[in-house]
Amino acid sequence: DSGVTQTPKHLITATGQRVTLRCSPRSGDLSVYWYQQSLDQGLQFLIQYYNGEERAKGNILERFSAQQFPDLHSELNLSSLELGDSALYFCASSPERVSYNEQFFGPGTRLTVL
Amino acid sequence: AQKVTQAQTEISVVEKEDVTLDCVYETRDTTYYLFWYKQPPSGELVFLIRRNSFDEQNEISGRYSWNFQKSTSSFNFTITASQVVDSAVYFCALTGETSGSRLTFGEGTQLTVNP
């Protein structure tokens, strides 16, 4: 158990809908990262937040957005969903703003868009 | 840009065989960090090892060993006397001074250990 929690574990929805994925980092970790694992793109970095502020952006679609709240939990919002958004979405956390150490990954949220 | 290549998509071995998973990376950073993660069938990502670019010493942890060679830009992972529980997808990943904290992952190698 990494100490990172993600809810829900599974999510099934339809095209055009909007969903919110939630992540709680390890106690004391200020950085939260979101990654997407899909068959087409593999595992890719989406976005990082540090202590409530966006720190780095990767290949995140404009239909996707994220935020980190004062209690440090983070939410990833996916809107106007398409079939290709079906993937496993991971959240990871680390203590630092810039971390070259291990990132601790949550169990993931599996999103299925029908 | 950084890139990680795991050319072996799938490997199948019989229990007790040794197996090596290859990882080749590309980066222009002088300081960079390499990782291996394991993704068992349950789906979570489990950290195995981190190595920085200034430490080329090979590492052994039980049945696992890692060979880091800057000259060939490789960071290979060997499992000795493989076991069924080693069956998983293994990812090599890279980050560095110009990429902040983002991890760049390889495509992964699906390892199946048969009894």
C-alpha cells in the first residue's frame, strides 16, 4: 500500500459525459501527479500540482482539467468524453516540488467510455 | 526530449530461468534518473529501483539485479531464478533536470513466468 488513494476504482460512462477522478496523496506529500495509461499511448504524464498550484503540464487535452485543494487532495476532471479516453488513470505523489525520487502511485481509476 | 525504449514487448520463460529486460534511454540532460516499476495483474505500479546518472555501480537486491551502462544508454533489469509471482508488466522510466519531476515511461515489457 503506497498510501495514495484514488476513487472511484472503476467508472463506466457514455461519450459526451463528464467525470471527476479523485486522489488523496500520502500524508505530508505536497506534489500530486496525474498519469494516463492507455493501449494507444502507453503511460504518459498529464499534469503536476504542487501545494495547490499547477507545476508542470504534459500531454493533457484541453477537455481535461485538474486542481489541487487546500487539503492537498486533487481532482482530475474529464469532459466531453470520447471512446479514446478509456484508460487507467493514475495519481502519484511525492513530498517535493521537484522530485527525482520515487513517486508513490495510487491504485488507479479505470475509466471506460461506452 | 527524453525517450525510453523497451524493445521487448513480451517475454515468456519457465520458472527458475533467468530473464533480462532491456531498457534504452535518450536524454540530453547531464543529470538524470532512471527507474523500474512493476505492474502486476492487479494494476498498481510498484517502485523497484532508482538510479542516478552519476552512479554506474550495478545493484543487486535478492533475485533482482540492475546493470546501468552510460556508454550504451542502457539500464537493464535481470531476474534470477524467476518465479510465477514475477509475472507482470515492467516499466523503465526516466526523469531529469530539464523535465522537472515528470516521468517518461517506456512501453513496458510483459513478463510471463510459467510453472
